[in-house]
Amino acid sequence: MKKICLAILAIFCFISSPCLAQHTDLFVIDNFSKMLQSQVSPYLLPKGAAAEARNVRANDVYGSLGKRREMLDYGSTGFAITSMHRFYQSDATVQLLITGSTYIKLGNDDTGAFTTLRDELTDGARWTWITYKDKAIGCNGVDNCQKYDGITDTTADTNLARTAGILTTDLGAPFASITVGAGLDASSWYQYKVGFYNGTTYSYSTARSNPLLLGSSLNRIWLTDIPLGPSGTTHRYVYRTLGNASRADVEADTTYYLVKTFANNTTVVLADSVTDDVADNDASPTWATVQTTNLTPPIVKYITLHKERIFGANAPSYNSYIYWSYAFKPDIFDPADFDYVRVGDGDEITFIKELRGMLVIGKTNTITNLNTRNADDTLWPFYTMSHIGCPAPYSAVQTPLGIIYLSSDGLYVYNKETSQLISDVVTQEIRDIADANIDEVVGVYFRNEYQMAYTSKSSGASENDVVLIFDTVRDAYVVDDKTISAFEVFDASPDYGVLYSGDSTSTGNIWAHQESPNEYVVRYKSDLDAGTKDSIVIEGTEVKPETSLGWGITINSITMVNVTLNSITYNSATINRNSTTGYWWSPGIRVDASNYEKLYWNESLGAYGNITFAIRSAASSSTVTDDSLAWSSEFSDPSGSDISGETANDYIQVRSTLTTSNIAYTPTLDSSDNHVFRLIYEKIGIGTEGNIESLWQSGFMDFGSPTVLKRIWGIDVRYTGTSGTLTFGLKNDEGDVDTSFDIDLSANPSDSNSDQYYGLGPYKIYDYLVPINSEDDSTPIGRRWEFSIEESGVEGWNVYEIVVRYSKEDFYDRQ
């Protein structure tokens, strides 16, 4: 009734007021995709473009204006992050490596806690990383390059454990772990180096293994990834210190003794039990003897993988030099395998990237291609293609457009031939980048967006506090208020493509930029053995298990007539299996799930079999495995059963049911694509970013009539949203009108007491009406208008259209 009365009143006012009779013109903004164009005059900005666009997006729903997503907290370290690397191994092991302060640390995806992989490194050094041959390899230009193989155990006197805080080793050295046995001194520290011989010449590496402290009972050392020598190597030598009393002592020890000779160039493992009394006999060839040709990997700032070689660049005092390893052998570098790029030109190498089969070398003032097509590396030519260099080393990122990087006057894309400026419309933001922090600028490419974090001059911050985002598809920019000093994309199996970042402040948060699906995966025989079974047999190897109907016990009787097992007498069962139905249950697994998505498995049914799965969830491990807890209905689609209808919880248990209609035959659960079965779920965030200040501000728009005064009578805003307050501002360029109105995003049009809220379902309309007969300073009259939208909550929203109802006034000056 109230809306009907309001409509009648509006008709009456329209008929009786000569001024109101004129507001028949409409000005509509229904496309915000142009976004930030701060370098354009506010009087020239096209409709829908923005003079300011902070913490907003135009690609959530194309063309609409929306709030950016809140980031989710993975965990925190207590120090600024200097690099991140997602380490994927061929056995589907996935780990997050981060650096900062004096550490390399390992993140726990389930708890958000961090374990130290390496300490006592150079404080605050930035790292670059690659993965090659199932090893994560990182360099920082100050310390020896490090490699890591995924080992996490540091339990004393435990087979294959390492010493806490020292789980990585120098690139060029083997890994050392404790193993069962005796020979070396208990509670002593040891370290290793390697040498090589090709029948004529000795060579060596000064790279050292991880220092290892033996326990009180396991006094043997297991070496892995012992480096291979160059082609033609006939012998390799492993050298070791004698037992030292402390880590500092063993790291300072320069006396190494031969403990093993390999008369081959293939063996990469060794169980060392040579006593110190035997080792100090100083067998030939001694460590001094092999020190002829130095194959030690260089200390470099930047590394990349190209044509099965590790390329490194910018070594101390040799910042225009580039080095490369032997092909397929990342641990050894021939001392002759180096070159220099425009040496002596006053600048230094700032990145090395592979682009379309070519190695691209960025320097402060130039971009140069290295052509590596020739098999003879002495014939690799350099071609300097661009004289617009990259003074911001960590801004350079490979994208489908080419390498995007920050130069002194803007963002450029290098396509292997030329550098093109792409950031002219946001020159104001480029000018706001603090010159003193240019080395801290970091970039990433993810889902058609190039993102660059930097320190703002205008904010007065001392660390990165702004992110400039370039949508490469729509050629549009926005800025976010985020403190980011490192990016990493989680984009290989079992991850699903999510951007993560590391905090530039001392809190050291790791952020997920959106929710990421997670997996509970059973892939190994030991995973299946950890469960419970009934009339099921688990066979096969550790990596290729097979689950089928069967006794699950050893049967020695040739027949099953009147055979009693477990107090049950069988008179008609076959030797193959005792039942046509069998079950396997997982243990109770903690997943902290917010919702479930899909369940996949690998099955072979034959002509008579069937396999189904069921799940159940609870808040504790004891409850989820309680027999009284009901199971879900049976799921039957192995290619992806939809389990989203099941209630998610902290713990889950999975049950498989195998059946056959002919007891002579059984279906099987097999291993393929690194899983027997896998369950996809979304995880409850450990923490959230908090309130986000979103702002969109237009230029001064003349509605197509630059000299004519416009009186605004009302504004319709079409939007979606469920929480928060959207503040819509309007002001003219004369400065005498500056007003705003609020939209309650939680208001439901069907329940609202205000007749200004309309809409159907999630799509809402707010109708702002200018007070009738208002002629004071708040009356919205002007030639050019600026609109703004502000909101400071957490929940997402979208604005789809702004419709301005106005009239053109027939007087020149305000009366």
C-alpha cells in the first residue's frame, strides 16, 4: 500500500511541478570494464572508466563493478617473505617452500605451520627457484645454491632422518641422512664432498652436503643424489670429514678424507660405515689431489631451466656473467661454460627467462637474446634487441604476450624482438613506485592477469603495500591495497590453480587469493593397509596396489569343505573368496572441510562386479569411526560422483563396497593417475584478511552536453549483495555539490520497510530520490558530474548499472 501511495504522490508532483516535468533525460553506466585510467584527464575519461579503482574488479561478472575477493590466511612465519616455491614431485608429493629472514621453510598445507628446512642463511636475501629431476633448486646470489628432495623427518636415531634445520644441501653435493648401522662416531657431526676422474684429469666440487648429527644408536650415514661427473668420467670419489663436536666445527672443517670410490658414473647412493680410524689413513686420491678442475656450481642471483641445463646469472663481482651446467647434470658446471652480456656497460643482469625457445637476458638498460640452437655452446650468439631494460629484477614474468617487466617509466612487454609500453593509462601509479624499493617489486602472471606488488611513495610505507593488476584480455587496470613481497601459483596436480602470496611485513602471512579445492588421496598400498577390511584382499606393489574380494588370509587347505576359520565352519565357500561382498574403510581423516565436491576412483568390474563408495563426517576422529554413525547413500560414478549434498565436517571416513554376482570373479580397485581414489573438498580457511576498503570513482562526465546545466532528480543503482553498506557519492566540478547516499546491501526488497528497495531474487534496485523543491546548496545541479562507490566490508557485491534521471536546465547560472 505504501508503494502505491508513493506512486500516486509522484504522479501528483509530476503534474503540478513545472520543474519536475522536465526530468525525462537518462544517463546510463552499464559497463565498468574500462577500469582505472588515472593518466587520462578526469574530463576526458570515457563513461564507465575510473579515475580511481581500488580493491574492485570488473571481471567477476563481465562489465559489472564488484568487490575483489578476500584473501584467506594459509599461515604466518613472523618475518617478511622473500620468495615462494610450490615444489611438485613425480610421486605426486606437493610442498610449499618459502624464504625469509635467514631461513628456508616448509609449509604444512593442513595446519599452516612452518618447519625450518635450512637456517643460518643470509638475512633477507631474495631467492629464485626451479624444480628439476625431483629436486627444488634455489639461489640467492650470496649463499651457495641449495637443493631439496622432500625429506622432512628430523627425529633422532631414526632411519633416513636428517638434522633439524639442515634438510637442504648445497647444489653439487649429496644429501646425507641417518641410517641403520654402525661405524661412525655417535653424537658426532659429519659432512661430505665429491671428486671425479676421467682417466686423465681430476676434478672436484667444493659444494658440501647438509651437516648431519648422528644419534646415540644409529651411526651409519645414507647418501643420496651423489652427483654424476661429466661425460667420460671413469671414477667418482666421496670425501668426508672426521666426526666433529658441533655444527660450527664441521662447517669450518677443511680436512676431508676418501671413504668411497665408485668405478662408474651411475651410482647415486651410498651407505657409509667407514670408521674415522680408517678414513684418516688418507687413502689415495686425497682431497688435495683431486682439486684440479673446479666443477662447483656458481653463486648466482637468478636461475632458470633451459634445454635441460640450469642457467645462472649475476654472480658476486661478475654481475654481467651467465653460467650453465652440463646437460641433464644440474650439480656440475664446467668452468669454461660461461659468457658475459655487454660487460662493462655500467649495469647488471636482472633476469634470465626462456621465451619461445630462446633464452632472454634482462639487464638494467637492455634486453638481450641468447641463441642456444647450436650443439656447440661456444657458438651461441648474443643479440641485444631492446634498449629498454629492467631495473626491477623480480617484476619480470613470462606471459602469453611475452615477458612483462617494469622499466623506469612503465610496464613493458618484450616479445623476443621489441619492448612495447603497455601501462600509459596508469602512469600515475607507475610514478608512485618508490625508487628506493625497486628491487622489492615483484610480479606474477595468473589467469590472464599480470599482478605487480610495489611500495607506494605517497603512502610513506617502507615495504610493498600496493598491487597493480593488469587484465591482459580486457586491457584494464585496477589497484589493490595488499602487503605482498612474493607470489606463487599453485597450478599442478593435485592443486587446482590458485594464486598465493607472501606478506611484505614482519607478520609474514601466506595468503591464498581465493578458496582452493583440496584432495584426500589414497594412492599407495600402505594407505590401503592403514584402513580396515572385511572379505577384502590387498595385493600388488606399494605404488601399484590392487584391492579385490578375497579371504585376506593365507589358506593352506586344498578344499573348503568343513574348514573352520575364526570360529566359522565353511562347507560351500570356494578357495577364491568367502563372500560376494567385501568392504574397506579408511581411518578417520582430518580434512577441516567446508564442503565436499567430487569422489573419483579407478575400478575394473568385469562381467559380474560392482564397486560403490560411501562417506560419513563428524567433528572428531572418535565420532566419525563410531559404528552408530550413519553412512551416506552409495555413490556409483567412478569418473566423478557428486558428493556436494553431504554435510561437511572436520573429519571424514570413506568406505568402498565391492560386490560380485558370481563368486568366481571379483571386481578390483586399481591404481592409476597417482590414485586409487581421491575425494575433492574445499577447506575451511585458517583465517581471513578482514575488512577491505573498496573505491571506484569516475571522471567528470558531462552527459553529452558540456555547457548545459543538469539537475539530477534521481539515481537507480542495480546491484547484488547480502552484507555491508554501499555509499554512492556524487559531486559536481564546481565544488558546490558534494553529497552521498547509502545502500544497505543486506536489505531484502520484499521485506524492506523502505520503498526505495526493489528487485527480484538476488538482483536488487535502489532508487535514490532527490528531495522535492530543494533549492539549497545540496540541490544536485551542475555541468559535469563525478560519481563514486565506496564500501568497507568483507562480503562480495556487484553493481551492474547506474541510471541517472536528470533534466537540462534552461538557465545558464543558478538562480
